[in-house]
Amino acid sequence: MEMKDEQVTTILCIDDQYEVIELAKLILQRGNYRVVSALGGKEGMRVAKEVIPDLILLDLMMHDLHGWDVYQHLKAFEATSHIPIIIVTAKSQSIDKVLGLHMAKADGYITKPFMSDELLENIEQVLSESQMKTAS
């Protein structure tokens, strides 16, 4: 019988670039996270509803569906609306970050290319804030 004392945190990485997904997997697995991936926005929405991850890393500029459309869909769907989403994008203009964090209410915003420490720190911060919200 498997012990469930220490639950593994599941992170869904939605990106249309296989290399970015693989890099995120390497970094996150070293941080002892379970990583699920989806290649593109449509697959990402499907996987998010199947898995119900603890956190989502979402690219904005994808070929099949824009990341903001995926974001809005996931936030509107009851089963996934509570999941914190960190935007991971090459859009590095400060206006993009302001729009993402303040207008769209994304939980985090990381620009590519990212450093492994930056990614892990952002994830830990967002997960910590999310746990505080659900506890109160």
C-alpha cells in the first residue's frame, strides 16, 4: 500500500515548442515536481481538465491557440478555475508583464529564456500564495 503523506505537486507545462517543455521538465523534476506536458493550447486545455494539476505554466504565443484564450477558457471552466497559472513567454516588454499580472490576473509571469532558479522560485512563491488563499 502506498503512503500518501507527502503529496507530489503536479505541474502542467503548455507550450508549442517541444524543447521548452523538455527544459521545463528537467528543471521541475529536479525540484521533485511531477510534470505533465501538452504541446499547444488545445491539447493543454484537454490535459488540464483530465489531470487537474496544482499549477500550470502557460506559453502565450502558440501556433494553434493563443495563450490568453487558453487562460480565459481554463479560468471560466469550474474544475480548472482555481489552478494558479504562470505565464512563460518571450514577450518581455514591461507592458506585457503589466497586462499579464494586473489586467488578466495571472499568478506569475516569467520571460524566456529563463534561468532554472527563477522558474523554481516563481513556482514555489505561487504555490505558497495559492495554499494561503485556500487555507483562509
